[in-house]
Amino acid sequence: MAKLWAVKPMSALMNEAREEGEHQLKRALGPVNLITLGIGAVIGAGIFVLTGQAAALHAGPAVALSFVLAGVTCAFAGLCYAEFAALIPIAGSAYTYGYATLGEFVAWMIGWDLVLEYAFGAATVASGWSGYLVSLLQDFHIYLPPQLTTTYGDVLYFYNAHWLPAGSMPMGMSTAGLQHVTGIFNLVAFLAILAVTVVLVVGIEESANLNTAMVMIKLSVVGVFLVIGIGFLLRHPHLAHMNWHPFVPPSEGSGRYGWGGISAGAASIFFAYIGFDAVSTAAQEAKDPQRDMPIGILGTLVICTILYIMVSMVLTGLVSYRMLDVADPMALGIDATGVRWGSILVKIGAVFGLATVMLVMLLAQSRIFFSMSRDGLLWRWAGKIHPRFRTPYLSNIVVGCIVAFLPALFPINRLAELVNMGTLLAFAIVCAGVWILRRRLPDMHRPFKTPWVPLVPILGILTALYLIWTLPALTKEVVVLWLIIGLAIYFTYSVKHSKVQKALGTERK
């Protein structure tokens, strides 16, 4: 039983970090690449999709406060991630940090949990990407078969030259008599995941450069939305007054509006902040991780939190929060200004922006697989590196093919809730790991040090656990089921092939 709590020696981790060659990941990322990698993950579904849903279902206009609460929680975790990423520049993120501090069993659980987080994260974004692309094509009167643009059982209505879900129809309007279809399979989202998988197999440098270019486009579009939206609200202050009043809507039950809705909203949008987590998975591909990883992680967090708050305020000022439970809320917001070219531009930005999130999520997921395989906890094929592209190509291909089916079959709100659970668990583990390592190895050289330890880690753990408590019961049940499947793999395969356990057995002999 003691083997389950065996930690991976820091010396072994440092040796892995120094390894070079065709069977290792390529160190090709600088600080700009890392920040844009983080922004590529963070500024995506959160702004383009989940902001509207969190406002409509939980917080109302006070969704801006939900972003503040989520951002504060992320700040605690982000400082802890920055210390670990600079200290242990390995591709495994919270999995690796847990292995070094809390033992193999905890590392396995969080690693398996991260697999769920990133897989469902990419799927969530693919669903939103599909909504924006289809809406953009319809603006130019290009119509894909509507049954292949949404998940099974969803009903779409043809209104105002667009196929729309019932939630996107004008308030109080009857759908009787409108042409309608029922969804079969979201082929658009399915193909999007497969396309991103091909890009990731080709190489990290190519993927990072493509990501940087698309992030610049995405930030420009967010800027245009803010300029147009703020300008319109300044000319029509009565609209903002009407839509922001009351700023905190009266509670309608557990997690729906009121002050409880703000925390529920924060938990529901936490998915939007997993970008800096994804940055840490690229530590083994950073040129100078001791310097660049803290810059990438904390720079991402600061820039994105400010943008989230600004966009959420403008969006809920332009459109009543009750109408924002749609796949493309920013497009709905810009439509309210009457600037047609602005709507098209926002949709183009969303298509590029959400593509970067899919890319970063799948990149991070395959790196977790890679690290777990190299430790002997997953099958060998997951750790194989392509001799030419220097990427974990088999992990990319297998994961991509499985993830492609998720957005094609499941609605976006269910996918996002599952991701949030995984993110929050990872944050709690990383915060605990920093505190434990400070106690265990207080004199160890740390290129970046989390301030106010143990206060910051404790606050990070408590806020993460509180937001987990506010998530729906179904989300928790699915994650528990996923972890039970993980335990079956761990006790039937991982314990027999664990390199750390084998090394311990050799030492005892």
C-alpha cells in the first residue's frame, strides 16, 4: 500500500527536463509563444460562448462579478502553477507536480482527471465553433444541412434567413408554423477536431506559430466588439440601464440568479480560465522555462481577466441576459448595434479564436498522456514521439478521433460543466503541492516563488473546493464515474508498469 504514495524524485524530474534528442519534445517556445498559447486557450469559449450562458442561466448582468470571483480563484492557483512550472519544466502540469509532492496515486487521479478536462474542453469549444461558423455561412446565404450542424434531438427553426435553436428566438415569439428540423449529428464540430489533430501531429513550432497568428486576429476582433459596443451604449444609455437593472436579479432557486447565482456562474465559466493550466503542459517545449513559464502563466491570467470583465459588461448591456443562452452570444450582441459588418467580423474572429482553443486543449491533453506513458502509468504507444515531427503523434491521433465524437453528440452546456470539475480539482492539487514542497524542501532553489505561503495555497484550495460544491450534482457523478474507470486501469495496468515503483523495488533489494 505504501507504494501508492511513492513520490517521483526531484532528481529524476530534473534529468527528464534536461533530456534532448529525436525521442524528446522539441524546445521551441519563447515567452510570446507561451502567452499567446495561454490567450489562445483562455480567450475563446469563455468570451465567445460561455459568457452568455452564465449570464442567462446563473448570474444575469452580475456575470462580470462571476468573472472577478473566478479570476481571484485563478490568481491563487496561477501563482502556484508559476512556481511549479519554473521549478519542474516537464510536460505533465498538475499531474507531474502531484507526482513530485503527493505521491503516485494522487498523481494518477489528477492526471486521469486532466484527460477528461482537456478532452471535454476541446469538445466544448468545437461545439461553439460550429455555431459561429454555421451562423457566418448563413450570413452569406450558404446553408449546410441543418440536421448536421447540431447534436441529436436538438430542434432548429428557420427564422430571419437563419436556422436557430429555440433559445435564440425573440422573447415571446411563437415557433408555431416555422419550418423546423431535428438534429442528427454535429458533423461540423466533428471535422473541426479532426483538422486540429492533423495540425498538432505536424509539429509544435508550426502549431504555435499558427496559434499566435490566430490569437492576434482574435484579440483584434474582441477589440472591435468593445469599441462598437461601448460606442453604441454611450449613444443609447437607456438600453444599458434597462438591461443592467437589476444588476443582481432576484434569486429563482439554487444557483439561478441572486448572490448564489454569481458563485454558480463563476463555477460554470471556470472552463474559460484553463488556458494558464495549458501553458504549464508546454513547459518541456519552452526554450527557457525558468524565466518564461511564470511570464506565460501570469501574463495570460492578467490580460484575459480584464478582457472577460469588459466583454461581459458590454454584452449584457446590449442584450437582455435572458436571451443570451445561445452558441454565439457575441454575434447576438453586435447584431443589437445594427452594425452588420461588425457582426460578420465578430463571427470571423470567433471562428479563428475558438480554433486556437481547440488546438491548445488537444495539445495539452496529448502532453498529459505523454507524461503518464513515460512514467509507465499508461500504455507505451501514448509516449511515442514521431522521429520527424517530434510530437506524440499516436496520442494526438487517438485522442483526436475520440474527442471528435463528443461535440457531435452532446450539448455544449453539459460538456462545459464536466470540464470545470476537472479544472478545479487540478487547481486544488497544485496549490496543496506547493505548500507541501515548501515544507519538505524549504531550501530548494526556486526560480519563481509563490508569495505568502501557506496563505495563497490555502486560499486557492478553499476557493476551488467551494466552486466544486456549487457545480450540478450530475457533473460530480460523471466525474466520479470517470475516476472509477481510471482506478480500474491503475490497479490492472499502472501499478505493474510504474517506473517509480520499479525503482523503489530495486532499491529495497
